[in-house]
Amino acid sequence: MSRICELTGKGRQVGHNVSHANNKTKRNFLPNLQNVTLMSDALGRSVRMRVSTNGLRSVEHVGGLDNWLAKTADLKLSLKARRLKREIARKQSGEEAAAA
């Protein structure tokens, strides 16, 4: 399983450890990923995702998973998140058609 956030696309970065003698050795900087359960208001169910803590703060700031997915471009999302976004859009468009 790759260390990539399913919402923000944030992944590993590569850099150097630098010693006092200025010796450089390769190292990885990994994102702080957490397995979380996010609630989708439109679908009425919870969804398990692997999200960075920064992405989780962004989701809460925007007002929930549904709003985050609506505002985020598909290119930045994982396959699972794109499918979820499509499912939410179908559900919301179906509710609007039923209300009219």
C-alpha cells in the first residue's frame, strides 16, 4: 500500500540527512497518514479512507467530506475518492429531480 493521501494526493518527498561534517545521505519524508472514518451526509453512511492529518483538517474546514469532494478537482483525488464523488453527485441530482 503506497503512502499517499486519498484526498489531497500528498505523498512522500525525498531529501537528505545532513551530518555535522556535511555528509549527505538519502532519506524519505513520509506524510502523516491516518486511517479515518468520514461521514457522508448525502449518502448517509460512513467511508473509511487513508488521509493525511493536513487533509483531514482541510475537510473539516470546508464543512465535511461532501463539500470537500465537490470543490476538489478529479485529478487530485484517488480512484476511491473519485468514485465516491460520482456516487454523491448522482445521489444529490436524484434528490433534486425528485423534489421538483
